[in-house]
Amino acid sequence: MDEAKGTVLIAGGRGFIGRHLHSFLKQAGWTVKILTRSAETADGKTLFHWDPARQIIDERLADTPITAVVNLAGKNIGGGRWTRRFKETLYRSRIDATRLLVEHACRWRLKVFVQITGIGYYGYDRGEEWLPETAHPGDDFLARLSIDWEKAARPVEGSAPLFIFRTGVVLGRDGGMIAKLRPPALLNLLSPLGSGRQWMSWIHIDDLVRVIHWAITHPTQADLYNAASPHPVRNKTFTYHLASSLNKAIFLPNAPRWALRLAVGEMERALTGSLRVDARKLHAHLSFQYPKIEEALQSLSLVRH
């Protein structure tokens, strides 16, 4: 390992994206530290305790040289029905965590701070509109959450370069949307959602990890970026290719919006809404390994148990 590369502190390092990022950075020669909510497992070497709700962070970090912070913290958007209480949990898990990290990061001698948010900034449904980073935000729950999330990260700019990546749907075998869709797909229970014509902007987990690594190693390029494939797809196209990658066919009709509404509540608007993200700003700096949905899904080897 090349210790000279420095140390990356990951908030949310035990989640879906965090696990992949941890593995990639270790292989690339970085020292990786993880923030954990479990005080029992914190060892002050690799794992450090924090409690964003109480604004507590491990004091031992003050003596740990940190090159970069990557903030992936936040309750899973798809982790429950969007009741008023759950939406407050989603909000607080992001805003409180970001504020705490930024407060301490401003005291550390960082070279870069990487903040991951989402394309929910643009709202639930923007139809056929292409959405560059300059597009106006939406006015629904996810948009308000994303706006405040990004605002919470901005103060760090006074002490370190700040990257903000609004990510599309992250595709990976062991987490996110694919982990939820794979079991019903294997039972031939997969179908397009709503009209199926809504645009879905997405990114392969391996490409997202490479994007974050690029940010850590190119602090002078710090800016706000959409992090998504250059080729968004309609939901029916995604569903077809997901079924094909599992050697399955689609037999069911489209899932109607009213049924989705009964099943998941307000989240139905996010599932059936259309977001066609323009990520040319990011792609001017680096190319994706999996820019097209067919090759992205095939790379995940979903038929393997």
C-alpha cells in the first residue's frame, strides 16, 4: 500500500456505495477510515464512532491526518413507507450528518470534501426535459431535501474544495434498486411501472466509485456535477434489459400508478416520475466503463447465485 496517497474518511462507509468505495480505495493504495454509529465497534484505528442526531463525533479523529472526506451518510430512501415520521428521519439523517461533518472538516486540513446527493433535486417528474446542473429545482419532498442537503455542505468551501455529485439510480448487484427488483424478477413478476415511458437516469456502482476517486485525486476540478450515465433510458427499456440479464421474460402488464400508490404511498411519484439528466459536464472529464444499460446490467452477473 502506498501510504503517501493519504487517508480517506467515509461517512456511510458500511452502506451499499460505501462498501464498494472502501474496497476500491484500499486496492488503489489509500488508507480508509469509516464513521460508524456503533460505539462498540469503534476502535480508533479504522472505525470511528459518531452520532449525527446528537452531533457527536469521535474525538480521536482530531489526531488522525485526513486527506479527503466522502459523505455518503443518510437513511435509505427506499427503506420504508414515506410517512411524515419516516420523511423526517430521511431529512435529519442527511442534514444533521452533513452539518456535523462539515463543522469538523473545517478544522481538519483537508484537500477535498466529496458530497453525494441525488437527482431528486430536480423533483419527481420533469417529463422529456433534459436536466443540466443549472436546471431549476423541484418543489416536492425530495427536491427540498436535496436543496437543504447541498446547502448543509456549502460551508466547507471556506476550508477545502467541495464536490457535489447528484447521482442517478445506482445499479449494483448487492444493493439499491437491483437488490429489490431481482427477487420478483426471478419469479417472473417484473413489469414496467406506470406508463413505462418515464426517463430513468442511472449509474453503475463501479462508475460511481471511479467518479468519487477522480474527485479525490483532482481537487482543482471541484464543482457541482450530475453523476449519471450519458444514456438515460425509459423505465420500460430498463425493465426489459433487467429481465433479459436474468434470462427472464416480462409477462405482466404495467403496474398501474394507483396500485403503486397503495403499496408505497408518496414514493410512487418518484418511481413513476421522469428525470432525464444531462451529465455532459462530468463526462467531459472522464469516460464511464458502463455507459449503456445493456452492458451495465450484464456486467452484474445477476443470474449467478
